[in-house]
Amino acid sequence: MDGKKKIKITMKKRNTSDIIKFLGILLLFLFVISCTNKKIFEQYHKFDNLSWNRFNYLKFEVPIENTAAGYDIFLTVRHLPDYPYPNLDINFTIFIPSGEMRTADYSFEIKDKEGKMLSECLGDYCDIKFSLRKGFRFSEPGIVKFEIENKMTKLETPGIIEVGLIIEKSKE
């Protein structure tokens, strides 16, 4: 030989059962991920002054395509640990594209009777999620508008960092 070493490269042959197992695991993983992603909408309104003014109506627009599916609608609230009230009162209105309107008043408990927070608190803020509708079916496709009104008796509701709307496909 002229001073050069020959390197022998060997590749391990994969048998078809290994490839099939790998593809099966990959498909199972993709299926699990697709089934757990039920959220179709999630948006938040942040309050820079950490206070929600009574006349600051929160508005959301959500494109709805599937009217056969049921949807779960949630309100999320991020607030300070020293939120001063035991509850949060709101009015929730849904505007269907044809002009149909559905509205309801809610009073959500933020603290229990002893004054303990019902929220999950992590340091400087607390999060809580409330159910507005379960299994709600939209009567027609299109842009559905949602409006959340602060119904607390004072002009300002201090201690509110942000309020959000989450819509998920219901378990069917």
C-alpha cells in the first residue's frame, strides 16, 4: 500500500420491524399531541395600571367554522395577591354573526368565606379560571364577538392584572 490506511465502514442494517416500531411510536406521539390541543382561541387584555375600569368593556372576536362541535368557554383572571374583594362580578355577552345575542351575569368567587384566595398564587400574582359555558354550540359559522363587562360597584376594580378568554373544543 502506498502509506494510506483503508478504513472499513460498516453500517448496521435495520430490520423492518425496528422501522415499523419507530413509525408506530411516532404516530402515537403525534396522535396524543393532536388530541390534547383542544384550544381554538386564547387572548388576554392586560391592564397597565393594575386596575379594571368599570367602563372598559373587553372585546374578543373569534372565527368559528365548526357549528357541529360543542365548545367550552372560560374566563381567566390574573390578579394581585391582595385583591380587595371576595368576588368578581361580570356580564358576559355573545354576539352571533346573524345578530343573535346571548348575555348572562356572573359573580365569581375569588376568596372563600374565611378570606383565603381560591386562585393559584405564585409570588406577585394569582391566576384563576372560571367556566362561562360548557358544550356551547354556535348556531352559524363566522366571526363571533364576545364582550366582558366589569359589573363591580366601584368605578375601578384594583388588583386586576389581566383578563382572558379561552375557548376549547368540548370532549365529545
